Amino acid sequence: MCLANQTDFWNVLPYRNATVRRTRLLLPVLFLLILAMLPSGIARSDFGRSSLAEFWELPEFFKEFPEERELSARFTQRVQDAASPAADTPPTPARIAVIYPAIQASDYWRRSIVALERRLDELGIRYEMASEFTLPGQEIREQTRQIAEMLKSDPDYLIFTLDALRHRVLVERLIARGRPKVILQNITTPLRAWGQDQPFLYVGFDHATGARLLADHVVETRPQPESFAIFYGLKGYVSYARGEPFRLAMAEQPGKRLVASYYVGFDREKAREAAAELLKRHPNLGFIYSCSTDIALGVADAIEAAGLTGKVATNGWGGGSAELDYLAQGRLDVTAMRINDDNGVAMAEAISLDIQGRSDEVPLVFAGSFALVSSDDAPQRIEELKRRAFRYSQ
């Protein structure tokens, strides 16, 4: 279903209208049966090469729904401000279930939970939280099992992600169920096909924005003609949203020549092996664009092993602790550093407003900000950015 006109759409959007109350449509056991009927073999499918067209990119989304731009701006200010304790909270704790692809070198996901918990504490919100971790973009069956198990405790909020096609099927069923309210992490582009049946909140850092920030840096600092490669993660939304804007930006530069692109998973060792082979075949390569932290670290390891540090460049993606260490050593050239903890703060603020009956103050999308950090930056600037980005999780 495509979006209706903006007035009708937002009037019927679940959780936005205080008069709308969905009943529970499925019990956990029935939910398990439905999931069991899902076709196998699609766990690693992507959204298709035209996948970004399935999503509202932020500039287009805010242009179409200007009231959401205003709501997002007010909410962002709330996130950036010091916590203001909730005035009226229910006596029972909010039950929060978290299923994250956190088994990876990037510390984004674990810091997200720390920031969420500490902001809830500051807001005076009582809560019970259960969390499960998996590998990124994989273990879809395990994530299905975890969701079904979480549903047995009847959580108020479920925090999950959206990358593979199978994730979409899971989330659609959760939204149709009506409870728990779904928060989608690491995605800031609403899915068009869901129309009025959207999750409670999309939260994270816009992948396309980060990709274009890195592309601008390459264009500015590397004007010379050179060949390059792109290392994607798994086929899916994150790889496409981070890789395609960069590829298109380089295609506009006549001196930049794409000689190879690989899907290496969000896997450091696979990235290292692929980069080592690539460097043998293309000894004059200028840089490798890495679409995640684990990929960046593996590529940097291969560059160092080949004795090409300082000659072949690669980037980080996200600016977590491991990346900043490699930047300080000169093993990474640049990264798009997320102001990391704002994502956890945003979820805490959304939950706080919701349990106070103020869900109309929660935007559909929260997109945190980036800072471009390079190996040439002064240590003082990087330390200041770390204090800002990791204000709860450091």
C-alpha cells in the first residue's frame, strides 16, 4: 500500500492517534506457527538492486510530510538536551525486549543499550529489559526464535533491525500483531509499502548521509585519477544504502575507476582475505571503500600486511572505539563518526513520552548526526568528539 495524502496518512498512523487502540491479534504460539510457515532460503536475500526506491529517503520524506520535519526537530532538541525526568509514569515497569546483531567488532549496538538504560534511569522510568545478540545480517532463524521467546513475556516494546528481506516479513507480522510497539534500529528511511502500518519509531544514523559525507571527503582530498574498489557487507539494505550513494558519487568523477566490488559479509577475516587477493591483482589501487567497521579493520589489516599503509587507503564506518584506534595509528584514512549515544537516548525519550500518553510528540524517524574524522585530525578534536558521541557509554 502506498502512502495516502499526508493528512489521511498521519491521522490513521498507528500509535500517533490517541484514539486508536489495536487489540492483540495473535498469541505467541500462533505467531510461532506463522513464522514456521515462512519460506526458507530467503534469509540472505536482498531487497533488489532498486531497493532504495522502496524507502522514503529523509529529504524526500520530510518534503512530503513537513509536519514530521518539525516534529523531528523538536524531538532532536530533546535528545540533545539534558534529561528532564518524566512527570507522570505508570506504577508498572515498561518491559523492553532488544534483539541486536551485536556480535561484531563495531561497538555501536552495545553502546546503544547502555545509552538507552542510562537515559531511562535519568528520566525516572522504571523498566525491565531483556536482550539477545546475533551475528549481523545472518541467523534469521535464530532471531525468529528469539522474537517468539521474547513475546512470551508480553513486552511493551521490541527493538529490532531491518536489513534482509526476511527481517521485513518478521516486522510486518509484528506490526500487524499490534503489540509490542516496534522500534527499528539502524534504519532511518520508512518503508513505502507499509503505508499507514509503520513501526513506532525508526532510529539510527542515515546511511546515505554518511556515505555522501565520505564521498565528499574522497573528492576533496583525492582529486587525482585512481582506481578503487567497494567492499559491501551482506546483500541487503545496509550494504546498499551505504554503498550505492558512494558508487554514484564516484561515477560522477571522470578520474575514478571502479575495478572491483565484493560482498564480504560483515566479517573482518573475509574482508582481509578479499583485500589481500585484490591488492595482488591491482597493485596500483588507490583506495577501498569499506561499508562497515569489521570490513574496514580487515581491509586495513590486509593493506598493512602488504606493506601498503599510506599508499592504499580505506575508510571506517561509524567511528567506534576500534576505528578511532586505527585512525590514530594511521591505518584508516577517515571515518563517518556517529554521535553514537544519541540513538539510545532517542529510544529512551520516545518510550518516556509514550508511557506518559504523549506519543504524539514522537516522530516516526530519528536520525542522529555524523562528524567526519580523519587521521590528520588533532587528538584534542577527536577526544572532544568521543566525549560527545559516547556521553553515556564511555
